[in-house]
Amino acid sequence: MVNFTEIGSFQSKFELQGKEVLALGKTTVWQRLKKLKNLEKTIIKYQDDICEALKKDLGKSEAESKISEIFILLSELRHTRRNLSTWMTDKPISSPLFMLGSRSYIRHESKGRALIISPWNYPVLLSFSPLIGAVAAGCPVILKPSEYSANASVLIAKIVEEVFDEREATVVLGGVEAAQALLKLPFDHMYFTGSNAVGKVVMRAAAEHLSSVTLELGGKSPVVVTSSAYVPKASERIIFTKFFNNGQICIAPDYILVDKSKKDVFISSLKKEIDNLFGQAKTSRDYTRIINKRHYDRLKDLFEQSVEAGAEVIAGGEFIEDELYISPTILYVKDEDNPIMEQEIFGPIMPVFEYDGLEHAVQFINRIERSLASYIYTTSKKEETYFLNHTRSGGGAINHGLVQLANYNLPFGGSSQSGFGKAKGVESFLAFTNQRSLVKNSAYFSIVDLLGYPFNKAKLKIINLLLRWF
Ligand code: NAD
């Protein structure tokens, strides 16, 4: 583990890792599996400490930490272990007839030195998930977790130190200055998870070195509740997925658009579900807290501005600074330009707008930058198809929320402003892999030889045939 104060030492670690790129890149599948197994064992060994750290950082309950961070992480890790041998194997690629006599294939090679910068909302999952991909691909890694989730970050550093030689993977603890200093180094791949604003900083830095980048960003993920939606289930699932981790999830529902015919019944059902799921949220062991005062203040400000601009408080609206507590809050908003629409909410405040016809709903959505997720609750195939055909997002779900993250077989990531490059399972492996395209030719004969200089009439005939038939 390296603290930012020892800046010179992480520069030297970067150089040290540079010397290992080729050696790590040619490690066998068994060597990589051993490291991943060791990582799995160590995460399991420290699972209670992880829960404790997350309790301190975010007030997360043990059950929530186990299901949303440890289980999702271990399932992805085991999936990688089960499939790595196939992923690493050279992939034969068919050749067109005019390349007869040659064999094309893809060799999976590590990209080289990797930088991973992770956020605070799922600090364990979002640090280790890309690390698994990098280790599977054979890349040395420097990982900088968030300074906001300080307890989890220290533990992440301890686990990495226990499992890996520092030439393979090391953790830098620190804040913005540490991240900015790291971004000055010419990594081969930069994998960033965080806000859109910092994503731009990372991309600018990557441009300086022509490093490849994966940007896992955020955005305002819409939820549409149509006139055909089954309201009791829709409201239960929306409350659960919005207030999980206190709304501090990149793919959490950000705002709701409900068909005007269902507005009243939907809103009263939402209120009922808050009671069902949390009872008194303030005393509920399941209800997470806001990460820190800065985000608490940001959310309080946003709430006040929204109400001042005409939003009606339907539920919640209680703020307790000492506890960084914000009650599950629902706002009914008429004005599409209410301040609540000016930033990603990333907290337990949920605005509900009504719409008149699905065309109106998609117009509303398409005014805003592309989201990481989008959701629709409907029982009509026609409505579902219309919604999918007329909107874009990184991923999403029909008649649920968040669940797309749990399937490691699905690529996870954004679209345009919500990021690019995909993660999870094979996609994480590929993010850190150079797919080297190779054509193996006979040492003695190749059709291509027939087509080289000097050109003559016979060769021109062959070329004309190619033009005609291939
Ligand atoms: P953030 O962008 O503020 O910070 C993320 C990381 O970047 C931290 O490690 C931080 O130290 C570093 N950082 C902050 N400012 C920096 C700067 N100026 N230069 C370089 N590095 C800097 O994000 P956050 O507040 O930690 O996380 C919340 C955001 O992350 C939300 O927008 C959320 O939607 C997004 N997010 C996305 C995903 C995803 O998978 N797409 C997952 C979780 C969170």
C-alpha cells in the first residue's frame, strides 16, 4: 500500500511494474487462476471486516453489504475463474477464400500497465471487479480507491497487499491530488468509475498518452410507468431499487415518469411501500446513510431548490445532519425544468412527473444526456418496443430495476455521456486485453504472392476476377 504522501514511491512502483509487463503478460492460465483463487479466499476471510468498514463509511447493513458488494463480487470472480481458460485461448477466425493457405486468429495479450480509479458508493465491488479483469488479462495494476470511503479503502489496500506482489498490483491511498498525479503517468489502460465531470478529466489525461480508457460514469436514469403497468409490483420494486444504498447507485432510478391515468394510484402505492419496506426509516437497520457532509449538503440544497421552484413533497423531506440521514423522499413535480433535473440526484430523493402519452415520455427523456440505465414498467409489448426504439441508455430493465448488474454475462456500461467501454465477466477481461490479430502464412506459398509487383496482364486478370467475385 502506498500513501499519497509517498508520491515518489508510487512513481517508482509504476516503473517497477513497467518491467513486469511482458513477464506478467505471458503468465499461464494456471498462474492467473491461482492469484484469483487467492483473492477470493482473502475476500472471504475479510468479509466481516468489509461489512464493518461499509457500516462505518455508509451505515450499510450487513445483509446489504453482503448481497450488493461481496456476493456480486464473488460471483463475478468465480465466473472469471471458470471461464478464463477459454477467454485466454487463441481464437480462430475464418479467412476469405482469396487468403487460401493462411490461418487467421486472435491472440489475447495483456494491454500493459493499468490504472484503476474507483468511487465510494460500492467501494469494494467497484475496486475489485475491474482488478479481477486486469489480473485475468495479465496486466500490472495501480488501484486508487476513493478517499470518501476511507475505511473500505484501507481494507482494500490491505487485501491487495496480502494477495499480490507489488509488481503485480498495488493500491495508492489518497484523494484528488493522488488521482491527478497518477493520471500524469503513461498507463496503457485507464479504467475509471465515477462522475461524468471527472470522467472528462480522465479522458483528457488519457489523450496525452493515447492510453485506452474505460469510463464507467453516471447520469439520470429514467423510469417510465405506463398506463398498463401493474402498479402494486411496480411501486414496490421502484421503492426498493431507488432507496437501496440510499439512492447512491449509478443505475438507481433518478426520476419517474408516470402516465397521467395512473398518477394518483401510483403515488399512494409508493407511500405505502415506503412503510412496508422500511417502517420508520430513521430507526431501520436496513436504511443506509449519506456518505459525507458534502453530499448531504448537496442533496439538502437540491431538495430545497426543487421545493422552492414548486415541487410538492409527497413523502419524507426529513433531514438530520448529525446522522447524515435523509428520509426516503418523494416529490411530485410539474415543471420539467425544475432544478431537480439539473444534476444526477445520487441520493434518496425521487421526483415523479406525469406524462400524457408515451411520445411525451420519450421526448422528456431525450432532452437529457444519455443515461446509464433506463427502466419501463408495462404489461404491453407494444409500449415496451416503442420505449426501446425511441430511447438510448447503457442498459436497463423491463419491469424491474438494478437487476441488470447482477448478471455477469451481460456487458455493463454506459452509452455516450454515461460512459463507454463495457465491464463484467468477459468484458472486463477484454477491457484490459489487446486482441492481437494475426495471419499465419505458409513459409513457402501464399496467394498474396501472386498479386505483388511486377504487375502484368495475367495479374490484372486475377485482380479483375477478385473485384468481380469477392
Ligand atoms: P468522483 O468522480 O467524484 O470520484 C471518483 C474517483 O475519482 C475517486 O477515486 C476520486 O478520488 C477521483 N477524483 C475525484 N476528483 C478528481 C479529479 N479532479 N481528478 C482526478 N480524479 C478525481 O465520483 P464519486 O463521487 O466517487 O462517485 C459517484 C459518481 O460515480 C456518480 O456520478 C455515479 O453515477 C458514478 N458511478 C458510476 C458507476 C458505473 O459503474 N458506471 C458506478 C458507481 C458510481
